[in-house]
Amino acid sequence: MIRLPAPKPEILARRAEIVAALRAILPDGPLGEGTIGDPLRLKPYETDGLAAYRQPPLAVVLPTSTEQVAAVLRYCHANGIRVVPRGAGTSLSGGALPLADAVVIGLMRMNRILEVDYADRLAVVEAGVTNLGITDHVAGDGFFYAPDPSSQLACMIGGNVMMNSGGAHCLKYGVTANNLLGLTFVTIEGEVVEIGGRHLDAAGYDWLGLITGSEGQLGLVTEVTVRILRGPEGARAMLAAFRGTDIAGAAVDAIIGSGIIPVALEFMDRPCIHACEAFAHAGYPLDAEAMLIIEVEGSRAEQDALLGRIKDICARFDPISLRVAETAEESLAIWKGRKGAFGAVGRISPDYLCMDGTIPTSELPGVLRRIGEMSTQYGLQVANVFHAGDGNLHPLIMFDANDAESFRRAEAFGADILRLCVEVGGCLTGEHGVGVEKRDLMGVQFTPGELAQQRALKSAFDPDWLLNPAKVFPLEDNPAFATAAA
């Protein structure tokens, strides 16, 4: 079980005073409460997408500007109060899980698109703009924002930056880090810093690369300058079904090894296929053990050429079926189940843990075989759905959170999957972040010296370790917590 640290008694004793001070900084306005202190109204903020863990915060503030964020941070820094940044709360690693003595800074009201520059192919947006909201805003002019996490309808760009989110189309277009130009960043002392800019390669140290994926450990992002791209001439998807997960994994490796880079290359195994078909009625082959969804783009001639080559590669692995979409509607039907996969699995299991590890594509067959063996060992069903093209695994471990033993086995199963990812040359996380979920596994991937360097960097930005505490680093190595409560 994940340990949550004991709160600071002196902060809890000052709760009423702290809430009053925050209300002076962020009073009620046209959008409602600027500061929330009532215990009942704090309930919606007690968890994120890792809903098995809950902890109401000390208070929540809802700023509408960078200046307000800076003012709150200055107050919290001066008073030794811990801070947890929050966007839409879709984090699957507990990245926005509060502590009892922490103030949650929710950025959802900072949701304006400030500028779109089609000549330079960029947009400047506030941190609370949703991922899909960027594409929706520019789609009418033939542009789009490339990273597309499954939660793109709800997740916010500030959270995408903090977790370096990816998505189905990151195989060709890259993850969030590959689609950023600049950030407005606020330090724990309340200093506002502009990082990067409106061009591709800022001078000096790569501060943009450092902040992206830092999980709120170094400061808060309030504005983001993203690259927008001209939409492709067209795109089509195909479906390839196989008799075994290891066979499908070998097909993935063969496609990538051929030099073809599809726009997307997604994997679903039998439990996921059945759950998605029952949910979406997308026409998936129910006799398959594994299925690939492969999308290419370009002119019709380019699509035909690429799909022809991919069909030839898949044919070497004795597929049960190969289906190529001929129209946009047929492509949408193929994608319908995949886009709803997480919700579909939620219909057949009371709870599940969505893991997130990354491996070399050449290791896919062996890793999928081992996950199947672990499923038998732990007595828990697992549904695999993931971004196969870049080896970003998302096993969904099904369990019952009301059964303590089931929950314990699910967490142990997930930890073993992540250890396996590191063992074969991969890493603990692809796009969900470390948060609290993988915090105690950091020593599996990093040496004590490497962790010490990371902690030193954290301390340079946040000497008192007030920013998003109890995340990323194991508690016993975390200078913010002398003791940890179970």
C-alpha cells in the first residue's frame, strides 16, 4: 500500500487563519468561490485518476491569472505551507493527490486561448485549456495539436506538460515535449519566469526540457506556447488480428523494423477486444487473441502504398483477419473501441489499475508472455491496451478496491510489471508520470547517486520541498518528511 506522510500539526492548527488569508488573496468572484475551505466542498479534490487513494486537502484555491498564482505561492512559501498543483485531475499516478496540510492550486479557470499565429504555427494558451480544446479551436483553419492522450477531452495542457503526456499519435508526432515552444513558469517564491519562446530552439540551457515532465516538483506552469501543425491530406486505419499476443508483438517489431512510421500503432489483447466490442460495437474479431490498429496518413496514393506494405508484413504472421478502412467513417469505426477502452474495461471490473511502463519494441513478445504468466500467478485478470509503436505499455489490472487482499495483489502485480520493463531495457513511465504510484520503485531504475542528483536539482528550485510533496521520490529519501505514516 502507498504510504501517505503525516501532516504538519502546526499547519493544521492554523487552518482557519490560512483559509482566511487565502480568501483575502483570492476572494469570491463572478466564477464562484476563489478559495474553498469547507470540508464538504473539498471532497471533489481529494483524489485524481488514481482513485483508490483519497485525502482531502487543507484548502483549494482557484486562480484566474498568473499573478494570482504567484501571490498564492508567495504566501505559501512565506508560511511553510505545502502546495499541490491540479489541472483536470485525470492523473493516473496520483500526481494530484493532496495531503491534509497542503493547499491545492487548481488551474481549471485559467482556460483562455490567448493567441493563435498560423504563420509561425503556434498557439499561446493558459494551463487550464483542455488538450482537445486546442485542436477544436484551430481545426476550422486546417490545423491541429498533435499529442492526443486518451483523456484529451478533459485533461488540461498544464497537466500534459507536467507529465509529458503522449497519446496514440505520438509515434509520428512525438509527446508533449516535442510540441512545446515556451512556458510561463512560477517558482515557489512567486517569481514569474518566461522559458523558451516562439521559436524552435531557445538559447542557453534546456530549461524547457527540464520543466516538462517535472510533475509539479519545480514550479507551476500557467501559460504554454505549443506548436500547431497543418492537418494531413487524409488518414486511414487498418485492423490486423492475430492468434497470440506474442505473435502480434512480433508483428509490431517487424513493422517498426521495416522503417515504416505509422501515425499510430495500437495494441489490444483478447480481454480488451471483448470489453471494447461489447461497449462500442466496432466489429472487432472476437476470436482473436490480439489485435493491432494501424493508421497512416497522406495522399490517397501514399496511404495505399503504406497500407499495402503493412499488410504484406502482417501477412507473414498468419493473421486471422486484415481489414483496411476505405472511408473516414470506417476508420472512425475501427478507432471507436480503442478510444473508449478504459471506460469499456471499467464496465467489466469494479476497479482497475492502469499501469504505464515503456520497453523496446523488440521485447514486446516476451514481456506480453510474462505479463500473462503474472496474471495467473496473482489470480487477477489483465487487459492490455497500449501504444505499441513506441513500446508504451498500459496493462489494466482488474481488482476490487473493497477487497484489501485483491488490492494488495493488484499493486504487487503492477510493481512486478514495472520491474520487468526496467529489466528488459525500458523505464518506469512513458506518459503517466511517477506520482505516488511509482515513487517507491524509483530505486529500481536509478542508482542512489542518480537519485541524489535529482533531489539536489529539486532542492535548487524548492529548498523547503513545499511543491507537490510525497511524489516522485521515496519517502525515506525525501527531506520533507522525517517520518511517514502508514
